[in-house]
Amino acid sequence: MSDAANERARMLRENQRRAREVPAERYAAWNRTEQHFRNTRRRAALDLLERRRALPSAASRCLDLGFGGGVWLIELLGLGVREPRLAGVELDLRRAAAVKARLPATPILVGDGSTLPLATGSFDLVVLSTVLSSILDPPTQERCAREAVRVLAPAGALLWYDFRVDNPANPNVRGVSRQRLAALFPDLEGEVRSLTLAPPIARRVARFPALAECLEALPFLRSHLVAVLGRRRIPGSRRRDTEIAGER
């Protein structure tokens, strides 16, 4: 079995373990901690997309690569994107079927992101949310990043959200730092921010929204990065590394 096949099998086993061991209510929309995460993530994503002039419209073609429970697909619907203009790719057949039942008009592909049966330059927005941190094999991770860029339209945007640090309690995820993010997407530029109060803290304080927001204002307590990246606007220009690596 190849390294890529081994990695796919490991990821599926981890999905099955989480389905057995992690309470479903942890990620339910009514859970206070999940509400806090979704609200701060949505605000930051919309701000970055607007600053890049990449907010999706009803006619935008949007791909969620590794959509999990389909949260971003629902968010895009809420922004007015028409359902047939959405598409999703998910490795886990069970998750894919659950989202397909909710979004029957959305094209859903079952598979990994390292070889996408999708046309080059076919999407205005590609979402990569907590996907590459779950891929521990660097070559597979790099192939997924290349495929995400390949299917991105020339003026399209990549919306990124993922762990920036390792999770000591979960060896099946590996944080993607600013430096690694820049290495994964060498042909893209954009704005990157640290975000999300570290989950162990957030779960203790989410019922106190003002306190959660105050703690999240401290950069060293943020566990994730959110970014909107696109191709360089001026061909041949020097990449603005400060936008990729600078703290905010």
C-alpha cells in the first residue's frame, strides 16, 4: 500500500474513532462554545474576503474541500450562493451522505483532495478548513494544497482556517504554522490572522461571551489561523511575505 493510501486509511480510522468517542453535542450549533467559534470565524472570514474583494455572490462557484459536517457550505448558502453553484469533497462516505441529504442540489464527491476530478480554474472560492492539519504525511498534504490552487479561478480566493499549533491531546492533527502555510501556497499571497481562543479555555468561558472575547484578544491564546489568499495581482511582483508571516 502506498504512503498516500496508508494516510487515507489512517484518516478514515481517525474519523471513525472521533465519531465513537467525541460527543456529538460538542459541535452542535446550539453549543455555546461552538457558537462562539462559528461567530468569530465567520466575522473574520467575511472581513478578509471583503478586504480582498472576494466576497461570493449568488453566481460564485464555491468548493469546500474536506467539508466534514458541512458548516461552511451552509454558511455560503447563507451568503446567498445558489446551492447548485456549491460543491464539496469529503473522504468519509458517512459524512458525505449526511451532508448530501441536507443539500441535495449540491454536487458531492467522495474522495481525498490529492487528485480532484475537477476542471482547472473552475472555482471562485475554495475553502480549506481544518483539513491539512489532519494530514500527517507531508507529500499528501502538499498534493492537496496544489490541487486546491489548481482548481482556483485566476481571480479566485482560497479561504483557509486551521490549527496553527499542535494539539498535545491529539496526535492525529499537526498544526500548520504561518511558515508552513506560506510553503504550501508559494504562488499565493494574502492576509493571515491568528484566531480562535484555544478550545480548552473556550469551553470553560464560552458562557461568558465578554470574557471569551477579552481572552481571545490575546494573540498567544489563539490556536488557529484564518486567511484569504489569492494569486499575485501584479505578475512578477515580489511577494509580500509580511502579509503571510506577520502577527495580527
